[in-house]
Amino acid sequence: MGDRMSGSWAALYDREVSARQLRSLRANRGLTQGQLARLTGITQGALSNYEASKRDLPLPTLIKLSTVLQVAPAAIVPALIGMVDSGQRSELSGYGAHTRSSAGD
């Protein structure tokens, strides 16, 4: 699957806006890319690519980042605020529940 996005998620995602939001949130919390990468379990290179809008941000990674940064996913991907399709909300809820349930593993 890689960084390929499918269906409704791809339609919602604006890579440049999300990159700006992610950089700003990380910096406002006084975290380096390396620190945030370690806290979320992703590589610093991947985080750098997300912040430079060189790589799509996968939904499970968005959930991890928003959890560590203690913000709603919509703080990183503002288009999520306007979601109206309950199927899309269910998809996001499923990822969040999976992330929370496996966090203690």
C-alpha cells in the first residue's frame, strides 16, 4: 500500500496545507523532527518528507501524529472539519480505535 491513498481520504487531503500545519504544531510544542519521529514510531526522514509536502501523509500516521501532538486530526488536515459522510467518519474512528488499542503493545 505504501503512501498511496485511496477513495475519500485522497479527496480530502491537501498535502501543502497539512505540511504547514504539521510543521507549525511540532515547532509550537518545541519538538525537533527527530523527537516527534521517535514519539510516533516513524522515521525522521518520513516526517521530514511530510513536512516538506514531498510525501502523502497516510491516515494511520495522521492518527499517530495527532495523538502525540495532542490535537484533533483536523488540526493537521483542516479539510477533515468539513467531513459530512458518515462512512468517512467511521473510517477515521476505526483508525483511531486501532491506534489506541495497540498503543500499549
